[in-house]
Amino acid sequence: MEQEYPFKEYRVVMNLEEQYSIWPACRDIPLGWDAVGEMGSKQECLDYIKQVWLDMRPKSLKDAENQKCVHN
């Protein structure tokens, strides 16, 4: 049995830390988030995120680790 979701269409959003989420397409995107990539069913958006979000560390952590490597 397929689960019912309250919205028919979602969009993939990403924040400044390069963290992904989904948001109902019919609603304004919250401050600090931007639409990226896929728009479609909840499952389509989650599948897209699974394909593109390979490194789940926040951008600030990745940047700090990269700086540490440069200075060593």
C-alpha cells in the first residue's frame, strides 16, 4: 500500500551549509534555503538527494578540514 503525503509535488532545497531537504512546491521556500535540482513527487526528490548528497558533512566543516590540510 502506497503511503499518502499531504502534498503532491515537492522541490529539493539546499542551505548555505550544502545540506539538502525537500519542501512542498506550493509553499514559499524558507529563508536560508534555495531550490536546487529536482522537483516532483516526494520519492523523486528523495531519490535525487540520495544521488547528489554524497558527503553529508556541513560545508563549514569541509572547509575547515580543507584548510587544516593546506596548512600542514
